[in-house]
Amino acid sequence: MSGVTDFLTSFLPGFLLALAVIAASAVVFPFLMRRVWGFMCDRLGPNRVGPQGLLQPFADGLKLFVKEDVTPSQAHKYLFLIAPAVALITPMLTQVVIPFSDNYTIANLNIGLIYLVAVGAFSVLGILIAGWASNNKYSLVGGLRAAAQMISYEIPLILNIVLVALLTGSLSLNMIVGAQETVWFGVVQPLAFIIYIIAGVAELNRTPFDLPEAESELVSGYNTEYGGMRFAFFAALIEWGNVTVWAMAGSTLFLGGWRGPLFNSPLWLAVKVGIITLVIIWFFSTFPRLQIDQLMSFAWKVLIPLSLLNVAVTSGFILLWPENFFLPTAIFSWSSIALFIILFPSVIRKVLLRNRLRLLATRKMTTVISGTGKGGIRS
């Protein structure tokens, strides 16, 4: 009897809360994205279904619910069917350790940061299964791209999460929120926060890092063969659920979580999540998609070395000034951002120009060799 009571008082409310957060994100953020797109592109956006288009998400959901759900004949049936459910596990389980308020966390673990990193690594599993089980070349390439991209950008993401543990001296997310009572870690370590944002966008497969579902190359990538409600799982619940949970984690680690300037409330957590999500939508509306070589090079040649340097220098400050390391850490972090902004355009321009010249030289040499083999040299 006590087991049933514990289930009703602890597990069930937490499960319903996590499910409600994901469902709300699948309704609110796609609508908000379309309205923001409309504003940025000087057009209206959805405004026909309901007042100001507020019922458009429900109309989309109804349309997907009644659409035919087809399973390809050559697909691996069981894996194809369970892939969306596997992908949905990550945003559901990640919320377990997020502090919603001072006195409510679904599971207050003293190793919450390790749990957050470990569960977050499973996000690629559902996408990879969906790409392989579809038995479609475009879907397979999209799944493999997702795996390569997520593994690469997981490294700088984890390195900058480690920085938060260094600043706090604890792996508990509740302790991390408590340590930001006077100053947010996003102010002390803005470089780590910015890298967290960039690496997170790549982890989430959002523009300009949406190579796993690049419609100009892969039709729709890993979810090409999905339709009906299973497509809705990927396009709404999973994608926007992951965005919301990632924004919740970023707000907790760098922006004080539920703590606010005037009062402490879960409302502040919701506001910070909304602001970070708007940044994602802004990226989506502004930046062009990168090429796959640019995407991988940016992770391994820029973000990872920068993250390692940040961890090493911050660790040195903690060893040298264990009682007052916030100030030198903040000075180094803000100076690094200023230097990065100054040098980044020229460095990227040189790298891109060098790559383009090398590519042109290779193509020219190939053309010359091909022309020579046919009895003449063609320009």
C-alpha cells in the first residue's frame, strides 16, 4: 500500500509535470516561431485560425492526427515504430533534476549535473534509430550526420557544464541555483554561457546547424519517412521539448534558475526559458545553414580549444585565489569574448578563403587531368 502511495505522491505528479511542459512547448513555441518569423520578414504569419491565429497549433495537430500513418514496406518495422518514443525519453527524463522552485524538484539528486549530462547524451539515439530503421538513404545520412554532429558538440557543451561545477563546488543543481544568489554564472563566465548556447543549438539540430534534416539535400533527413502523429512527435514534441529542456538547463546553470531580481518564483524560470528560446528562433530566422565541413571544423578547431583554455584558466584562478576567484574569472571571460569578436571575422575569412582556393585548385587540376586523358586540355 505504501508503494502505491509513494507512486501517487511522487512519481505521478512529476511525470504529469514533465509531460505538461513538453506538451505546452509543442503548442506555444511553434506558434511563437511563426509569428516572430512573420515579424522579422515583414509579413503577418498565422492569423486566420482563431483570434490572431492562436488556434493554429491545434489545427495543425488535428491535421496530423487524421493524416494517414504509413510504414514503409522495407523499413525495420519495430524500430521504425519505437524510434519517436525513444527520442521522447530524453526531454522527459532530463526534467527530473531541474529545480522548479526553492522547495520543489522532481528528484533532488546530489549528482544532478552528472545525471543531466548522461541523460542528455541519449538524445541522439532516437534520431539514429529513426534514420537507420527507415531503410532510406536520405534518412540514414541524416541520422549519421546527427550522430557525428551531436558527439562533436557534446564535448564543448560538457566542458562548459564542468565549469559550473568548478564555480559551485557541487554537482547538485539546487546547490548551483543557490550559489547564484548574488551573481549569475552567466555574468561571471559569459564565455562559457555563449559556448553553451552555440553548442546547444548544434545539439538540438536547429538552424544554422540543422544538417541532419537539411531539406535542400536530404528531403527531411532522419524523419523523411514519418507521417501523421509520428511526424508530429519529431517535429513538435521532441524538437521543441528538447529546446525547452535545454533552455531550462541553461537557465539553471547560468541564469540563476527560479531566482529573480525582485522575487524568487518559478515564473522567472519560465521567463528565462522563453528568452533563450527566442534566441533560438532569432538564429533560425537570421543565419544561413553551414556546410558540413564548416560545422565540424567549428566544433573541433574553435569551440573545443576555447573551452579547454577556459577550463584550464578558471581552474588556475580557483587554485590561486580559492576565496575570491569570481573577479579574475569574470575579467578573463569578458576579455576573451572581446578578443574573440575582434579576431573572429578575419580568422574565419582567411580559413574560408584558403579552403575555397584549395577547392578551386583541386577542381582545376581534375579538369586538366580529365582533359589530358581525352586527348586535349580543356579550360
